[in-house]
Amino acid sequence: MRGLALIAAVVLACPALADPPMQRAQCRAALAAGAALLGLDEGDVQAAKQARHAVTPDGWCRLFGDDPQLSAPPFAKLDWRAEGVERLIEETRPPEALELRITDWRMRPGAAAPRAAPVDVVLSLRHVADTRQLIVESLRISSDTGDALFATAVLERVDFSSRAMAQVSMGSVALGRLTARIRLNGWVETRVLPAIDITGDPRDIRRMVRDGAARLPASLLDSRARANLDAFVAALPAPRGTLELGLRSDKRVMVSGLAGLLIYGKAMSGNDPAALFDGVRAEVIWTPDSDLSE
């Protein structure tokens, strides 16, 4: 787990371009500062300092999956670079932007599920101080089996003006906009369902998802979106095709509330989960593809 904690430190603490190449001393110092910013223990901070850091020919910091300091993280290589990284090192405050690329991310499904194919990940984040927005400029995840995801998003109420504000604002982050296009050729049954510990008869899986969708407010989805959602659910647990999702809200959706809903099946505040989606509009398009492998 220590390796995953260190990677989280990089991703969360360094929110995408760095014009000059990264220096190895920057790589080491920034990872340790990120671990400290997230409040990880001293062992994690020291592991960050002692990890094997390298700089790629194109100027990215690189971590290696076989590094014993990272406790066998599930990737072959992780490259990253940040804009304004000295702000993190000197002030323990997230810099302006981060780019991340992961080669051979080997997510481990449940023992009873088929082994999920490794994926490659490319992520670009940028913080806009004036509007307190964290922009997910691009997230791409793909595997050699044909699965692929592309997403962009805008997170609101993110304040990196100081270390204290950065830590405090993490509890009030809201989702303002999300768009995603997902090509599915095995991900759901080998990666998604095992990750949330869902197994059993396909009819039970479909029934559970439909029950959850029924609790969503009627205003969230129009008739076309609901029909597409129903068609997608009917294809579970092994959908083959393309799922497009869009979400927009002027009132913003609290990320902490969404996390509670996904993890515990209820809003963390104890309120009706439907209240999270007040004023939110979602689009769903499901396009099955019979040519994809079964």
C-alpha cells in the first residue's frame, strides 16, 4: 500500500506542461513534498526520497514498478512532470499543472474474475487560481484488447493559495462538468464489477443497477437518456460497445457526496442521495457493437 500512497501523493498534490525538462533532484524532492502535503507518515516520506528516480530523454520524472521502495505497485513505469514544481518543493503547495503517464497498469480483479488486461494511462491536470477550478484537460485509459476511455472534467472550489487551503478545500470540491466516452470490450466484467465486489447471476446484477437508477431524480435524465441507460443495463454484465456520458450542473455536485454514494450507497451527509443531483442534467448514449469480442 505504501507504493500506492506515494503515487497518490504525486497525483493529488501536483495538479499540464513543464517547459524545461525535470531534474532528478526535483523529482525526488517533489515526491517527498507531495507525501508530506497529504499528511502521509514519515516512513512514506522517506520512501519517496529513497525511491529510484530517473529522468526520461524527453524530460519527465520516472518511477519504476520494480523499485522495492514502492512495495510492488501495479505498474511497469510511471512518468510525470509538473509546471511550477518549485512551489511544491519550497512551499509544500500544489503547483499549477501536472501531466502523468502510466505504462502497464495492472489492476487486480477478484480471484473469481477473469484477469483484466493491463492498461496505459495518460492524465493532464491544470489548476486555474482565479476561478478556483481544477481542470482535467484529458484522461485517456486504454488496453490492447480494445477497451478505451477518454474523459474531461471541471472540478470547482479548489483553492491552492496555501498549503492549508489546499488541504481544507479537498473537502468542498464540487464537480461542475464531466464528459466521457468509453469503449467497452471486457472492462465491466474483468475490472469494474470485481472492483466494487459485484458477482452473481446476471439478472441479479441488472436488477441491482436498475434499482439504483430508479432512486435517481426524474429531472436528471430525459426519456432518451433513460432509454439508453436501460439498453446499457440490459447488456450487463458483459456489455460490448460505446458508452457516452455527459454531466453538467450550475449548482455543482459535491465530490464527497458522490464518493459516499458510490462507496456506501448513501450520501455521506445522510440526506436523500437524490439531493446530490438537484439541478443536474445528464446525457447517456449507448451504442452496442456486435463485432467486439465476447
